[in-house]
Amino acid sequence: MDEDLGSRLERQIPALRRYAFALARNSAEADDLVQDCLERALSRWSLRRADGDLRAWLFAILRNQFVNAYHRNKRRGTQVAADADASSPAGQDRALELGDALAALDLLPEEQKSLLLLVGVEDFSYAEAAEVLGIPAGTVMSRLSRARKRLREILESGRVPLLRRVK
Amino acid sequence: MKDAPIGEDDLQAFVDARLDDPRRAAVEAYLAEHPDVAERVAAERRQRDMLRDLLQPKFDEPIPAHLRIDTLAAARRERRRGRWQTAAAACVMFVVGAGSGWFAAMETQPTAKPKPMPMAVADEATLAYSTFASEVMHPVEVRADDQAHLMTWLSKRLGHTMSAPDLSGYGFRLMGGRLLPGGSGAAAQLMYDDDHGNRLTLYVETAHGDATAFRFAQDRDMATFVWIDKGMGFAVTAKASRETLLPIAEAVYRQLDTAPPPARGS
């Protein structure tokens, strides 16, 4: 493999790990997803559309693996709080907050959850997010609006304790 | 454009800070006159920022060694080279001891064990399925009429004693099989069909690594269950739902698992 390809892939790993973690809510599982994704990317490199967007391609692979695994296991335990850095009081607060935020996000359908992460956290353009999710580009804004409305309702309903800590 | 009415799309793009200056000013003016909307938009922006902030440390973590591309690419090369070696060794063993030396050879090989890559096996199986399952004239290389000959031939070329699972309980009959290049070693594909013309394949190739559980892969309308067992990668592929395919994959696994093990020692 040429040097350039390796570094192009590697530059995407931190963002892939972040997205995988937000989906899986568990570090080990998230890294398994990323590893599967990268292995697939390496074995399918020649099948990739040359003019396609590398980042969107990788995120789509990872997301498909998550969706397939999710249908397999339906529901897993959530070890976010124990998993995050709890070595300092500040770290504990942060871990709890992150756990709560991801728990709230997890109450959304996977597509809405992915859309919020891709647009809001990963800074995908609306068109790129549509490509990853395999939805018509023209429907992204209305889906995004619905997803944000739903997350807002969840957070404001107090079904997760997060609201108390968010000013 | 500046004067077009403010819509939900504008508000979402405002939350994401993706409006150009004139349009942003227009939205801000609108929000100043609609405090209820302004409150909602502010909440959505706060929640967006909160997620970003909370997830940022994950992005900042150093990449674990086992996820580095160098590591993955090296494992991939190692796996390919390993397949050549085992395939070559197996061919020799097959001639010498009719397969009896297969597992012994596996065990004594001092090579490092790269991580198994079941997903790579799934990809190869899917590619083989999409190539040959749609083939009308020559879906198989050797037809099932002479199953004994077919299995002897594939076993010999693969360096692993193969038997064809009986899937008649699921309505699938063996059509035949073919030999394929799998990565860089030989691979075998057995094809089955049912009365409706649905086709299902069992794809087998040598694969390094420890036994794995079933993994599921979906590629367009093709579903695959893949696993690694006794140094071989197995993939069951069909245009079917996961639920339909799972019991068939389990049946294949059971039948391969209960097949008489190759004679060892003597």
C-alpha cells in the first residue's frame, strides 16, 4: 500500500472512533467497529469510486456495520460511565454527563441519531450526511429538524437526568 | 434572498452556523421578533454544542496501536502470505498423507498469528456470489451430478477435506461448485438453489486465526454469515433476510462441525 493512502485513511481514524463510540456507547465495541471498518476499507479499496468522498465512504461502512450488529444484538448493556475517565472528580462528572447525553441520543431512531452526530459533531455537509445515510439530499433538513425536536423533547422531559446539569 | 421568509431549513442551518452573513442577519432579526422560536433554536444549538464538547476527548485520544493502518496492512499481508504457505504445505501433505498432516502442519508452523479477518472473507464471498449466482449458463464449474468427484477435486485444490452440507431441509439442492482465487490462495464456492430459483453459496477458503463466532454482513441485497473455524473461513451468502439465512448458516456449521475429523497421527 502506498504511503499516501495509509496516511489518508489514518487521518480519519480519530473521527471514526468518536462516531463509533457515540453509536456503541462502549469503547471496546467502538474500536471493534473501527477495526472492522478499516479492514473492509483495505479489502475493498479497489472497488471504491475514485471520485467518491473518502470520509463519507468510511463513515458509511462503519455505520452499516453498526446497523447490522445492532440488529443482531438488539440491546446491549451500557457501560459508558464506568468506561470513561473517572479518575478525577471532574472526570467523573464529565463521564456521567457524556453517559447521559449518549443515553438521551440513544432514545432516537438510529438514523436520526447518526444524522445529529454526522452534521452536529463531525461537521459533514448536509449532502455528505445524506450520502452516508443513503437518504435523498433534499430530505436532510426536515429529518434534522425532526431529530433535534425529538432530542429536545427527551432532554426536557427529564427522562434522562441531563437537563439538571445543563445550564 | 435576504427578504425570503424564514423557514425551518434556515433555522436548522442557523443552529449549524452554516448561513451566509446576510441570511444569518435575517434569521437573527426574525428571532428577535419571535422569542419562543429563539428559545427553541438556542436550546438546539446548546444541545449540539454539548454533544460536540462531550465527545471531543474521544477524538483527541491517541490512536490505539492495533488500529493503525500500518498494523492492519501488515496483518493483511501476513495473512495473505500465510495462506500461500499453508496452501502449499497442505498440497504436499495431501499428496503424502491424504490430508492427515493438515492440522499437524498448522500446529507446528511457528508463524505469528495475525488477527482473523472474517469481514474480508465475507467480502470475497459476496463478490463471488454476485459474480456467479446471476450466471445462467455456467453457474458452476463442476456440476453436482458427480458429487464425489466434485468434493475430491475441491478438497484437493483447497488442501482441506470438504463435504457438501445437505440443505434439503431448507429447500436448497446442491448445484455444484467452482474453484476461485480467494485473496491469494485457493477458495471453493458451492452453489445451491431452491425451487424458486433462489441461489445460496457456501464459500470456503483458508484463513489464519482463531475460531470466531458468526458475523453478519450485508452488502446491498446480499446477506452473508461468516465464521472462522479450524483455520478455514466459511461464508454462507444469499439474497435473503438475516432471519432466513441464520438457521441455514447454523445448519452448515453443525454439519461441517460433525463431519468426521481427518485422521491424525499414523
